Amino acid sequence: MSKFLPSLSKGLTLKAGFAAFALAAVAPSQAQSTAPEPFRFQFPAGYLSRLGGTEGVVDFGGKIDQVNAFGVRSFPLPTLQDLRLVLVKHNKYWEYNISTRIKDTTVFAGIVNNGDAPAGIAKVEVAHDPFKGIQYGASLQRTQYGAYDSNARFNVGYAMSAWQDRIRILNLVAFSLDSVTTTEKREGQDTNITRVSATPYTFSQINGGYGESVGQQFNWRLDSTARLYTFPLNDKAQWSVDVSPSLEYRPGSGVTLNLSHLERFAGGEVALPSYNLARYEETNAAITYRIPGTPEFGIGAVRLRGTRNWTSDYTYLRNDLLLNIKALPFLIGPSIGYQWGPAKDGSASQMLYALVVMGK
């Protein structure tokens, strides 16, 4: 939550999400008007708008007295270049990384989320991926897919568009180097043996969507993605297709109903486990009521969300209370929900607690 602190002579109010801080500027006296201007820190132009993408993380899992993870994701640093920081404490490790987007190139480095594993996954990546034109990228990361320990991947390709940029067509030629370390008996002693395998592959993807408004209350949209991986030296290939219809309905002032569904079909086999996709079905529904007015502090919106994961037999129901804090460019608040279906502790259900954010 942001706070306001008066300066000694010039008012300077700075706002930031999930942190309470401000800076005071001291102006020189009239008698010293010829003295050098003192150092004053200023946020770069447009910094406050970056805060809208910040995500707070508070994961209690099924027990309110035991926090599984807490921290912040996509927090913008006060620099001219938009640098995004992730810092999340998990039970067994820290997740931390930094990333930025320079024109059409994304640069990423750090430790990424690995669920309940003993450690996070170290990763460095550079990806040049404009909507249209030449594409290329490289990544190096530790992995935990079966016996794989680490991999280095490189790709180059081209993207084009059709139907007035509603459809994007991407084709890549790629190469993966995977290292596997196993322990074997050599002369009666356990010895670590590292083997490196090379896997060339291609990736093709077509994705796009189309939607329209129906009157003043309805919006509908249909999005779809088709993918194809081929592994010529492994005699393997896998295709997958996602189809996702969605609907938005506004029955009254401040009330919005959102419905969406995802159907994923897949077939074939991959040579790299991290690219494997399987059949998937999920339905989501949410009804949101935004409270009119912009108070200094008060309830900004209430939201009820439901999710049905048909593939894994999960059902989620979440209730969100979002606070409107005038100093913040977004709404933030607690979420309390319930899960029916398999839980981490083996039971059939559990409570869900979280911190949620929504744009104003």
C-alpha cells in the first residue's frame, strides 16, 4: 500500500504498488539561488502505468496458518528501460528473475517456478519474436524432466500474417542439446556419467481469432491455435489444436459476466518432454460487480469465479474482494475459495486463499 509523505518545500507525491515508499525533494533557499541544484530522484515517464501488470503472490494452499509461497511477480523497477522483477519465496527455494522487452526482443534471466520441487529451475533466454518478420532465439536452462539435467535450445524462422493481421503463421527450425547425468558403477565405484544428445526439430504454428459486438451488451470471440512439432531424426511428430470461444455480457451498470471454454486436441509423440501436449478441457465463468465512485479507500469490486477442469476432475469456486486504493493504479484484495477434487494432501477438497489484482 502506498503512503504520502510531504516534502520540506516542494510537494512530490510518488506512487507504487505493493511497497510503501516516497521521496522528499529539498529546494535550495532563495539566498542560495545560484547554488547547484541538489540531486533529486525521479521516476521515469510512464512508470506508474507499468504497475498495472504487477501481481502479488500469497499462496496458503489448504491451510491458512501455512504460507506455501509469497512475493511479487512482474514488479517494474524504476529505470528508463522497463525491467520486470520476480521475487517469490516458496517452501523450499526462492523464485527470482528479471526480464525486459527491447523493441521486439525479450531478455530473461533467473530462477523460475518449479512447484513443490526441492529447487527452482535456472534459465537464461533471449528471444526475438516480432509479430511479423524474422524470428530467432536461444535459451539455456536446468530441467527436471525425467533424466534430463539441462538443455540449450536455438531456433530461427519467419512469421507472417493474413486476414488483416487476424491470423499469424509461424515456422521455426530449431536445435536442442540435452545433457543427461547418470550414476553408474565403474570399477566398483559410483561414477557420474554425462551424455549429450542433439535433437533437431521444426515447429509450425497458426493462431488467430475473431470477435464482434452484438448490441451494447454482448461481445463474443473465437480464438484458435494449431501447432505441429516434427523430429526428423527421431521419427516422431505431434500435432495439437486449441479452440477457445468466449462471451462477455453486461446486463447492467457495473456488472460483467465472462464465460470461456478451452478444448485442446492432440496426437502423436514428441522427442523432447517439455513440448508434450495432451487432451485438455476447461471451462471458466466469472461475474464481476464494480462499485461506482473512486474513494480514497474502499471496496472497488466484488467478483465470483468458477473453474471446471474436466480433464483432471477439479472444480474451483473463488470469491474475490477487491479494494480501491486511490494511490494504486489497480484494484487489490483477498480471495477465498474452495476446491473440489484431488488435493495436494491426498484429500478430495481444500480451501484456497490468495491475493488477487484487477485493473481499474
